[in-house]
Amino acid sequence: MSFAQFGLSTAILQALNEQGYTAPTDIQKQAIPLILQGRDLIAAAQTGTGKTASFVLPLLQKLDNGTQVRSRSIRALILVPTRELAMQVENAIRQYSRHLNLSSLAVYGGTDLETSKQQLTQGIDLLVATPGRLLDLAYQRALFFNDLEFLVLDEADRMLDMGFIDDLNKIIDRLPSDRQSMLFSATLNEKVRYLADTVYDDAAQINLAQQKKNAPRIQQWLVCVDKDTKSALLSHLIHSLQWDQALIFVEKKHSAAKLVEQLGKRGIVADSIHSGRSQASRENVWNDFKTGKLNFLVATGVASRGLDMQNLSRVVNYDLPFPAEDYIHRIGRTGRAGQSGEAISLVSRDDFKNLCMIESLLGQLIERRDFEDFPVRKIVPISILNYTKK
């Protein structure tokens, strides 16, 4: 199947061709026709499956109809949980709409509010926003929703995990009822389904989350390690296995800075991105990593959903995430677009409950590997069957 079979315009097809995209992914095959038909949609698919294009492409097709957007009005609203994802989605819009006369803008915490207000005075066809920043602008009457035609909730499960439900309800209450609405999520858990029931009426549903759960192109393995030797083990893996690149996830920002320092003492140049760094600094570090100027990047979980890189060879879970779904999001940074990838987790005794939840979600045990230079004093049980919730 080709993108041309969707009936997309020549301008959009040209942009896709220039980006090297020739055939749609599974989520795109199912979502694009439904959106073009005007259906409301609830879709579950993992990161790295082409989810963004599955709603951006049909939105561009439907918006490219010669309608002039009015001052301080928007025609399509895409809500996302993080600034990183906002930048990623807006960048995708710019790439796919390069031959169209449509405007787009991303607004999120860290951008200058007055600059955003000024940009909105001209009206925007596609606005990508985090919930908090959108409400800031709405309260200051910097934008109006009267002309809104399309609403997309992207990474809906993540927005709910981050506590945005009240903000989402406030936003949705302001929107026209005759809009076309789409919800995309990595999982269709109970909270997401409840949100969908309150927002959508007779929506089409797509659920590709289950079939992508085991990430077949990603080789997953873990090493049991004592907590106080984690950084030494990571350094050993980098040197002995001759890793040329790794995105390393930790849970807390102070852990990120500490790990960068520990790696540096062992001759490994690394940098970090976390919520304690400025937006400009985070963007610069990510660009260095993306372009190969930096080989090892330590990131907190806040960045795990917004990082877009097509050729990432491996991710490392220095700390195991909670909830378990975040493990899927993290390892989904590698093994993208049909390429192979590697996901390594360093697991201490304290991580056992999180490991059980992750393996239960996967439906299988993750391969264990031992390194004789790092004997374990506090053994991690090897089976999820040993775990009993207290």
C-alpha cells in the first residue's frame, strides 16, 4: 500500500517522498482513512509506530481547503503532555506541510508567553500545546476556540499519569461540540477509557498496543547488580562491549547529574537532560546527541516521551520506571522504522517490584545476563511468580 492510495494531495505526497517515507505503517493504514472520513477516533499504539503522521497527515489534508484562519483563532488543537513532544509534533507538521500554505505553532512551558500571544494574533491553523500553557493563553484571551474543527489528545495516558485530567476537562468544556476528536495513547487502560467515554461519542477504535507490546525488533536483557556498583557496571558495559551510543534513563534529576559525574571519572563523556535544566540547554544537549557530537546521554523519565531519533542503537534503564508502561515508552526509542535495537536494564534488589510489573506487562521474563566482575550480594529473584503484592 502507498500513501497515494489515501487520496492525499500532491503537495503532501511530495513532502513524504522528500522525507523518504514510501509506505504507511499499521497505525497509519487504519487511522488515516477513518480521520479523512470525519470519524472520531480512539487509537492505541506504541511509540515508534508512526503515530504522529497518522493524525497529522489527514489533518493537513482536511485543513488545506483555502479557509482563512481568523485572528486569535485556531482550527486544529493537538494537546500533548510534554514540551519535548510538543516540539516533536510541531516539527513533524512543518515537515509534512512544507508545500502547503498552513500555519503551525507549539506553545509550552519555557516558551515566552508574550511571544506566543503575538504569534496567535494572526491566527493559527494547527496549534500544538501542553494543557497548562494552553489554559494560560486562554485565560488571557490570547486565543479563542469558536472556529476549532479538530481536537487531538496525543499520549493521553501520559497526560493522565501526569495529573492533567482537570486541565483537560477545563479545555474540553471550552471547545465547540461539533468538532472532530481523536485520542492517541500507548495503552487503553481504565483511566484512558473513562476519559474517552466523556469526550467521544460513537468513536472508531484501533488497538495495536497489544501486538507491539513485546517489541520484537528490540533485544531486551538485564543485569542484576547491587545498587552501590551500578555506575561501575555501566562503565564496564560501555568499555567492554564497546558501545558507541546509549540513551540512559534515570528516575531523578539529581541522579542524572551524579551519574554524568561518575561516568566522567571513568573516562566516559556524557551529558544530561532533566527538568532542572533550561529549555534551551536541553534542546542543545539533545541536538548534540542526535547529531553524534555526544555519544552518551542521561535523561530523566520526563524526557522519555518526547525524544525523537530514528537511529538510536540502545537504551539503558539505569533505574527501572514506574508505572510499567513507561518501560515500553522508553525502549520504544530504539528499534524504530524496522531497525533493530537493544534495551538493557540494571536491576537491583530495590527494583524487584517494578521488574515484576514490567515482566507481567510483557508477558515474559527478560533475559538475565551475568558479568563475573560484578558478583551480586543482594540477589534479585528470577521469577515474577515469586512476587506477591502486599
